[in-house]
Amino acid sequence: MLLDPLLSYFPPEYHWPVQFCTFTTVATYIASLVTSNVSQVDRVWTFLPTIYTAYFALLPLFPNTQPFFLFPYTPKELDVPNELSPRAVLMLALVVTWMSRLSYNTWRRGLFSLKDEDYRWAVLRQKIPPWLFQVLNLTFIATIQNMLLLYIAVPTAIASVYQSRAPLTVTDYALAALTLVDLALEFTADNQQYAFHAYKHAILAADKGDTSVPAYDLAQQWPGARLNWVPADARRGFVTRGLWAYVRHPNFACEQTFWWLITLFPVLPPHTGAPPLSLKAIINAPSTWVMLSRLWPLFPGVALSLLFYSSTPFTESISVSKYPEAYAAYQARVAMFKPWDTWFKGLMLEQKGPLKRKEVERLVWGAEEKKE
């Protein structure tokens, strides 16, 4: 096969995922050129991690030979037992729940439409030369993002291959509970943002005398998103209430937390059979390279966090350009991802004087709002 030289560099459990990832990278890149729309990867983002996770969790069920290209198979040289790994199956169930939440939010926002493109790419097109944008499309948008979507499923591969016979432990149940709480918070953040924009469009349309936009109906919103919006919120332009009062991107914070929790399933004690990951082994590593090689099971969580910490400032720069005074005040008062930083920001503003803090909070929440 054409990809055999490439696959030889990877352990056998990654042969089919690398094959499939190569296909999706080429397919999404070609689709972006044909449609002049680079959001093709965005449309499959909700499904690909689940596909890779399902492959790793269900390894014993696949044939040992590949009947045709892209058909999932378990290479003969991969020694896995006939039974499924309980830990990997639990991780798959959580990832399917994650996919359901994200798919629902993507669908109701209309982002599955082949004509839709992330607004950030349109802004970036105007800021850089066309040739550089196409380089970015090939390297980051198509290639790196597809690789990342495979990489964040690696913890399930560790659980399935190295811990196939390990029973579930208290650690697994605790992580699963935390993961479900995190998904509930992320779902609430999604709903609050969706409800805000529904309210905003209704209020701004009413201001213009536009009767084509239906009035905002509080009862149509999910529990947890039925906040008491006021017209000043709509005219501010962006959501600052609910979970958004404590961090500027609660959905992004929860997304990172979810994949960090998935990353921790196969590496936290008392698991056995996992690749070496212990504090003693890391401290006593003879070189930085060896230390990093011992930390590699944590890298999926690190990789996703790097994506959010590098891309979110660009997203916020667009918001600042649209709402220069109000969004700058929001940045000064509310943390990007960590809620405890919001408390610290409030304390720092207080040091500049109560009037300074009140002025910032008036821009963020209105004259009567005060958040800790």
C-alpha cells in the first residue's frame, strides 16, 4: 500500500487511525479549495475524535486484515485480548456524550451547512496575503487540526492496549463523575450563549422596527439559560452573565477540562500496565528528552490547551475591534479561562480605587451588577 512506509513508523495500534487521518486531511484540504471555504475541518470536528476513540475502544472486534482501504482492522502484530477494556469503553461512552452535546450545538447554530465558514477565517483573510492564507490552510487548518483530532484519542489507545484487562477503579468512577459535571457546565455555557444571541437579535430588531424577527421567548430556552437579560445586555453586544460572568470563555475552559480528564484516565494510579508516568521517574530522568518521553501520555491534554491559548487571543481581538471599550473592560475584570483569576482581577481593580472598579463593572454588567 502507498501508506505502508509511513505506517511503519507507528506502533500497530495507530496504523488504521494514521491511514484514516491522512485521508481526512487530504479530503478536507481539497474540499476547502473546491468550495473556497476552509471550515470543512470544523464540520467533522465533532465526529473524528469519537471515530478514533471508538476504534481504540473496540479493537478486539475488528478483523486482522483490511478488506479494502479505510476499513478498520486490528493488525496481526497487535496482541490484544478478545475482551474489551472496561476503561476504554467507559472513555468511549463519555466521548460519545461529548459528541452529542457538540453536534447539537453545531446543528442549531447552522454550522453543518456547507456554505457556512467560521467568521474568524474571513477576518484573517483580510489581514494576511492570499498565498500565506493558503499556506496556513494546508499546514494548520487541514493538517495540524486533523492530527490533533487523532491525538486527543490517544489516551483511549493506552487504556485499550496497555490496560486491556485492568478493572475499573474508584479513580475511574471519580473521573467519570467529574467529566459529566464538566459536560453539564459546558452544555449550560452553550445554552446561555445561544439564549443571549436570541435575545440580542430580538431586541436589536425591535430597536430598528424590524418585525420579521420573532420576540424572545424565555420558555424556549434550556434550564440554566433562562437568565434575566435586559436591553443593555443586547446593546453591549456580547454575553457577560451566567457562567460568562466568571470566565470570558466558559465553553472553551470546559472543553479543555474534558480532554484533560480523558487524558488522565489511563495515567492516574492505581492503574497498572500503563506506560511509565511517575513523579520519581520524571525527576530522576537523565535528560530533558527522557523526561519528556516519560511525560508523553499527558501531551494530548497539553496539545489541546496550546490550541486554545494560542487561538483565543485572536478571537478576542475581533471582539475588541467590534466593542473596544466594553470588551476591554470585560478583559480587565473577567479571566479568560480560570475563574479564580476573576477574583484576583477584581482585587487588583479595587487597589486602583473603588471608583475604577465600579466603572469597569458598569461597562461589563451594568450599574447594579457586581461579581466576585
